[in-house]
Amino acid sequence: MASKFLSTQTVKATRGFAAQAAAKPAATEFSPVPREPVKTTTLSNGIVVTSIETNAPLSRVGIAFKAGSRNEPSGKEGIIHLLRMSSSLSTKQSTQFSLTRVINQAGAALTCTSGREHVLYSVDASRKQIDGVLPKLADAATQQVFKPWELSDNLYKIKLDLAAVQPETQVIELLHKVAFRTGLANSLFCPSHLVGKHTTEVLQSFVAANLRSDNAAVVGVGIPHDRLVAYAQSLALKAGQSCSGAPSKVHGGEVRVDTSSSLAYVAVAAPGASLADTKAMVAFALLQRALGAGIPVKYGSGAGSKLNQAVLGAGAVSSLNLNYSDAGLFGFVAAAPASDAGKVVSAATKVLRSASVNESQLSRAKAQLKADLLMVKENTGVLVEELALQALLNRADLLSTVDNVSITDVNAVASRLASAKLTVAAIGNLSNVPFVDEL
């Protein structure tokens, strides 16, 4: 997600059950009413309830937990991938058929999104239908049973999901593995050698330990706050003992995976900002846009990007900015033909090491960042996840912070990159890709 501000890497599995079958509301049924401000309530059992009433004809509700791939026990990695792909299986209250049927009839969609520090179950439906599908959302998020035969039947989805992972995603997963070694190093995808090895007991143990009321948030867009609070109070979630692991540390290092591809995919990163340091996080986000976070104009050349200017069209380069609760990564991802990969990576690394911004570049970066943040508010799916991350990880609403970050702040974080220890991950034809000690 290098081109968007949602900078914690996430993957989702959607069980969109005939959303196209939903009846379209009449054009005059809902009059345009301004959205209400964010409202937040913390229940006595620890659940955080956050909502925005948009007065729109569509509603979206999510149940999120502060538990992601970093919480997986050693030797049992891949649990979060199985949770993501098992969101529509039978529960204590509903069979798989019943869950599918109710969602189908409402023209709704049930989605499970997960990251390294969170998992989010959400459902979207028309305002008239949302009350009918909320019990099924609660079933999917809080009443899992993981029947062995259903897990076995579901394995083909896991294998298909793994087969569909693109090289640019693989290289970011490798980057995490070598940068963090444990915790945040755990992939969002199940290791191939562990597919089919997770038993019902292993999954239930993870759910019991991590999907707790004191670790949960209920978020909603397009739904009254009092209704969402009542819904959160009805959830059958138990409290538990929080277990905080060791703080994450960016170690640096290198991993290379040679393949028969004609291209090379390379990710280079230095330590970035954690969610705890809001000013540094915004400063890095502005620096990301100054260096180039993708190409904003379709079929454009990315002429305003320092990274693209440096590689002179020999490859595609985009800056990378990932933020977690106690660590972060900042760098770039590059893709280039094998013959040009060496000069592309070297040129992009030179830009990273010497990064700085002037007033004109900072002004443009602020405009781009504000636009990205405002676009989040227009997409209910992304907005629900953003509200969940704010509630679970104390992630600040950054729009009001952008103008308070000065050119001195941005250049201060940029100066860290000049001597920072680099982490490099590469996959593909690496015959011309430089090693980390050559950058």
C-alpha cells in the first residue's frame, strides 16, 4: 500500500455473498444530511466502540481485535491467514450454509481483513438490512469452532491464496522477515510447509488468548452510535490477561531469493517511525510523497518523483512507509529488468541516503497527504479499518497534524537515513542486484 496512507500492511478475504442482489433504495429515501463527528465509548469490559454516523443509505460495522501475525506462536505461523480465510465457516450458532444464506438474502458482504497487529471482521449492507446481518457478524468474529472437516475442505483456498501472491508482495514479506526476525517478522501468509498443519485446538487456543474483550473494538460507519454501543454490549467476549511481547527492533540484514524471472524485485528499508511518534510518522509520510509514492496520474511518467527521476525509466520505484505500534520501516520497492536492476537499486538508494525536501516539495507533499487522508474518509471499507486501528493501536487522526509539521521536522527524519543500517530483500533474477554492503 505504498501509494496510500494506510501504512500498516493488510490483506483481506471477502465473502461477498451476492451483494449485487441487494435492492436499490429509492433516490428520495435518504435525504443528504451532513455526517456527524466521530463518537467513542469504552465499555466496562474494555471494548472500545467508535462510530461515524454518515446518514448514508449504506452501513458498515466491524469487530476488530489487537491481534495479528506478530502474535502467532513460534512454529505455528500462519494462524492469522487461516482466520482470514475461515471467516465464513460454521460457528457455535450458525452453520456455514446458514451464515451464507442470511448474508445472501440481505445482499450484504462479510469481509475479514488482517495485518501484523490486527484482525477485523466487517459486514456492509443497506441501512435497512444491517440489523439482520449483525448477529452473523458476531458469530463469525466471536463464535468460531473450526470444525476439522471444514478446515480440511478450506485448504484449497489457502493454497490458491498463496499461489496468487505477487512478487512485489513477496518481497515486502521477506523484508519484514529479515528486518524484525521475530514478531513483526511473521508473514501475513501461511508458510507453505505449515499448510494443513494447524489443528482445531491450535486455532481455538489462539482465539481464546487473543480475541478478547479487553483487546477489542467495535467500529461502525453509517449507524447510530447508541445502536452500536448496544450491539457491542451483546457480544459474548471474555476478558483476558494482556501479554506484551518484547519490543520490536529493526536489525538490518539481507535476504535474496533467486528465481527464473526476467525481472528483479528489490525492497530496501531503514528504521522508520512507530505509531507512538505521531510527528515523526507524519514527517516520514510527507517525505514518502516527496520521494514518490507511486504515479498519481494514470499512464504518467512520475516526473515529480525523485525516485523515478533518478532511475530514468529503467525500472519502477515507489517509496515505502510502514508504521507499527513500536517500530517502522522506511525505504523503497523497485522492480526492473535483470540487466538494469543494479543501477536502479543503486540510484534509488542514493536518493534515499541523501533525501531532503524544499518548501515547494513540502507544500506539494502536504497537499497529496491531505488528499490521501480525505479519500480514506470517502471509502467506508477503508474508513472502518482506519477507525479500528485508531481504537486498537492509539493511532492518531493525522489530518490535523499535517500543517504542524515543518520543513525542519521532515529534513530531520530524512537525515536519519544517511547513516541508517539498511535491510534489503530481493526476489527474481538477482544477477546484477547489489548486496547490502555495496549500497
